[in-house]
Amino acid sequence: MELQALLITFREVLEALLIIGIITTYLKKTNHGHFTKYVWLGAGLAILASVGVAMLFQVVFTGFAAMGSEMYLKIGIMLVSSVLLTQMVFWMAKHSRDLKGNMEGKMNHFISTGNIVGMVIHSFLVVLREGVETVFFFAAITGGDIGAAMQGWGAITGVVIGGVVAYLFFKGTMRISLKSFFKVTGAFIILISAGLLVQAISMMQDIGLIGSVIPHLYDLTWILPEHPIDYAHFLRDTGTAPLLSGDVGIFLKALFGYSSMPSIEEVMAYIGYFVAIYFLTSTKPKTVKVKEEVQAGVKDLSPQAK
């Protein structure tokens, strides 16, 4: 849980700070530094609103638990979080290249029209988006105990590292390719997202919400048990110890949704998820293909080509 919280918090905090940093840096460069206080005001209000969302979310989850329906809420949270995590990775991959230009264009509009309220609202929504996503993800990886994730070392470390990286980036002491950086962190986020999807399917099968054609497609308990209890039971029943500890299984399950005895539906969903991601990332938009074909045609008709 802590490593998941660290990676998610680090990514969300860094995204928010990068956008806010781009805005404030641009305002200072264009001699409009006096507007930065409104940007930070919007960001501060968004942080408070995110805490409020977390508290409201916790109250709702407690209510579901009192009614004995918390399992359904957990499943819903995992499915929604899986979608949000995937969307987050694709959104940043699409906008990381023109993010700076878009933010500066919006600031130009607010400055030229004297729309200070719009400036506050814009920075508020930018940070609030990251905050609400973080609340959802924390609920998913902790089974609804958002407070535990917020107070853990993973979330705190993620905030600190995200802040330091953003500071060094804007000070010019850290030369990194944002595109490459988000590709690497995005790969880990995709693995977490796939794990949440598989865990949601497993929970639905456990409570009988959906069935299974093959409940246990294979059994890897002898290599890597899913839990220390599984390790102890295997040792008791066979007299031999599994190759790896159950603590490793807990770590991999929490981080990537590992299961030592998955159903065929879990395996198909896991593989299908990555197949879908592959096609979504490898297929170019039609407009891009047309543009490339036109450019190729122009090149063939040029005097040099002849």
C-alpha cells in the first residue's frame, strides 16, 4: 500500500506543481508577477476542497459499512480508480508536449480580459482534479481507509519527492525530459491500474456477483504464496516450504494485484487490459496518418526528389 501511495502521490503532486509552476513562471516572465498570488490562492483552496472530499468520502464509506454494503463500494471504487488511472496516463501523454503553451495561452486570455476570478478558478480546478483523483486512488488501495493512506510514509514521501523534483526542475538544476519521465511513471501506474481491475473481478467472484468458468486456472502457491497464511498452510499440508515468502506475495498483490490462484476471468481481464493499452498506444490517429501521407507526397513531388 505504501509504495502505491508513494507513486500515486508523487505523480499527482508533481503534475499539479508543474502546471502551477508553468503558470507562475510565465506570469513573472511577462511582468505580471502580482497575479501569482491569485494562482496560489486557487491552489490553496483546491487543497482544502480535496481534504473536504476525502472526509466526505470517508463518511460515505462508513455509512455503506454500517449497512453491510461496503464490499460493493470497494468494488466500485476499484473499477472507477482503474479507469481514472488509465485516463490520467493517457491525458498526460497527450498534453505533456503542449502543456506549457496551453497554460500560457489561458493566462494571456485572463490577463487581457482582467479576469482574476477566472485565474483563481482555473488554478483551483487544476489542483482539485489531482486531489480528487488522489482521494479515489487512496480509497482503492486501502479498501476505503483514506486516512491511513494520507498518514502513511508513502503519501508523505510522495509529496516531498514531488515537491523537490518540481523545485529543481523550475530552478534549472534538473535536466529531465518530461515526456520520458511520464512514460516511465506511467508504466508503473498502468501496472497498478491493471492490478486494481483484477482485484475488483476477484472480489465480485468472492461475493457471488459474477461466476467463474474456471475458478483456479493455475496454482503458484508452491513458488509464491499470496499471503503468509497461504505459506503456512502449504508448509503444513505438503511438508515443504514454498520458494518465496508470503510477505513477497502481499507486496506484489498490493502493488500489482498478484494472485497465486487466479480465475480464468482474472487472467483474461489482465491480459486483455494490456492488449487494449497496446492498441491504444500503438495506433496513430487518422488525422496524423493523413498528415504523414500528405507530407510524403509533397516530398516525392519536390525537385530534389526528381
